[in-house]
Amino acid sequence: MRQTIRKAFKFRLNPSSEQVQKMVEFAGANRFVWNKALAINLFRLEHKQSLLWYNEMAYWLGLWKSSEEYGFLKTVHSQPLQQTLKKLEKAFKDGFDKKQPLKRIPKFKKKGLSDSFRYPQGFKLEQDSNKVFLPKIGWVKYRNSRQVIGDVKNMTISRKGGYWYVSIQTEYESEILRYVSTSMVGIDMGITRFVTLSDGSYVEPLNSFRKLSKKLAFEQRKLSKKVRFSANWKKQKQRISKIHETVAYARHDFLHKTSSNISKNHAMIVVEDLKVRNMSKSAKGNIEKPGKNVKAKSGLNKSILGQGWGMFVSFLEYKQAWSGGDILKVNPQYTSQTCPSCHHISKNNRKTQSEFECEECGFKANADLVGALNVLERGHRLLACGVETLVSSKKQEPVGSSNTNLLLTA
Ligand SMILES: [Zn+2]
């Protein structure tokens, strides 16, 4: 059984000042058209005349555009204006109630409140370079916090609290939900533990990875002692590429199994945004005081799982899309240094690679678990306000998130 899933993704835009100017104009023109057409219909209602529906309103729109007085409407892309009229038509239709005609009459739009307009087509989305193309406005950068999945049906631009946002509506086909899990989980990706979940469980890299990478290092040393392009050298080279193949196969298998297990059990998965993580140098695999053993183990795992995290996230992404679940990406900065209990941020909270002890409130836990808890909390924030905010003040009240509390007492 398959179903069509509709999803909405909302991102904050980073427009240039000229683009902001255009968005203000566009929103203004759309507000004008809405109010104007609404006024005509209210007048007609009052005088017991029939309402104008979309086609007639669109005819009026054409007249306004060619008039001198409202000629400014010509500078605006016409499709959002038509969309506004369609929306007005729908608002009138929705307002009709069989018992009480026009129970809810559409309202006039005020400047600065409901500033928005919608493109039904003509837009483009480039997720890799974090930008959207809006007709007559151009390419606008956006804060890419999660992967957009599905075919984009329309884009709505809106303003709230001084910021501009784009809402992207998509549709895709998926299998009927295979699970009813509604749990949300945060994931920390690391070296000694490949993933740690905010529910306390974790997955270590396979033992075979260690063996394989030792073997690889050994065979590579052997290769370096052979004469380049000699028969023996070629033979050795082949042996090495065989090992590489085995490694790739084992890694692929491992990543598939790990991502399937997590996807099966959690409807909403929050992960670190690897793009952001790779950019910051103080990235978390930051090994401050590792024991010798940890360091050696890390090095080996790192060599094999180096590219693994990206692949892991993309597996999770498509598995979640397939099952109707979701995945959120959050800023990973300070997730390993922030206290989940009191929010105090300090390098000193991280005692060793694996130990976390808050210097402020004394909260103790495994460092990777702390990372996962913080990732989860950022996911909650992202869902609650659409925009992620970093906690920077230590005066912040402890969060009462039930997930966190459960773990703190566990
Ligand atoms: Zn603390």
C-alpha cells in the first residue's frame, strides 16, 4: 500500500537588502490585491449582489494592472497575485455555512501582520548550495537545517518578527506507515562509539573494522618496500584493493543495519548537521586527554568510519522518508561541552574523552550520551520555534523535558 505524503519545510531566508526591498513590495502588492478584491465583494454582499469568484477577480486584476493608478502591480510577479485571489476565493467558500451563510467573513490584511505571498511555480531549490530561486527576486540564501524531501509543490514567502521565511510544500509517495512509533531520539556520532542515542543505547564500530584496518596498514607498508610497477608491486596493489573492497562492503552493511534499527524504532530522529560540524575546527572528536588505548582505537576507527557518518545520515534520511518518519539536523556546536542539566557550557565539563562532569552543578554522565541529549534538546527547540537558538547563558532554567528527566534519574 502506498500513500501520498505532504510535508512542509520552513527555513529562515538570508536575503540581500535589495531582495528585502522587493519582498516588501511583493507582500505589499499582494496585500493590496487581497484588500481591494475583498472590499469589492463585501460591497456586493451588502448590496445583495452575487460574489465575484476567482475568474472575475482575475479580470479585475488585469484592469488594475493596466491602469495608471495601480500600475505598480505590474512590477510584481503575476502568479503570487493570482494565488492571493485564489486564497481569497477559498476563504469566502470556507466561510459559507449551510445554516448560517458567511459565518466567517475574510478579514482585511494589515501591514506588517500577515505579510506573505506564494509562488505556485517558477521557483527552484538548490539544497547543496543552500539557496532558492524566487521569480523576479532571484537566488536567495536560506538557513538549511534539514533535507527537503519530495517534489516541491509551492513556496510561500512570509515575514515574521523582522525575518523573512520560506515555507516549502512538498509531496511524495511512500509506503503506508510501517510503524506507529512516535518517539523522538537524538544521536551523537563519535569515534569510539559510532552512535550514541539519547535513550542511552549505543552502537560501537564493528570489531572487524579494527582487524581490517590493521591488515590494510600492514599490506600498505609492504607495498612501499616493493619496486614501483614491478610484478610483485602490482600483485601487492591488487591485494590492497581487495581489502578496500571488503572494507567498503562491511561498512555499507554496518551502516545499513545500524540506520535500519534506529529508523524502525523512532519516528523523529535528530542528528548533528555534519556540514556545520566539518566546518568548525574544534569538532567534537576533539580528543583532549585520551588514554593511549583510546587514541589508537580512535585512529583505526576514524580511518574506516571517516566517510561513514555522511553515508549513515543519508541512509537514515531515505529510510525515514520511506516510512513516513522525519529527520532533523541541528547545529552541533558545544553539544559535547554543554551541561544537559543546567546548560553551563565549558571545556572543563569534559573531563576525558568519555567522561562528562559539569563544573557548575556536578551532573555526571557518559560524554557521548551528553552529546545525544543536547542534540535531542536542540531538535525539540527547532520543532517548537522553527528556529534553533543556542543556549549561551548559564542562568538558563533547567529544562523539564521528560526525556531528559528520565535519563537523569536513571
Ligand atoms: Zn550543570
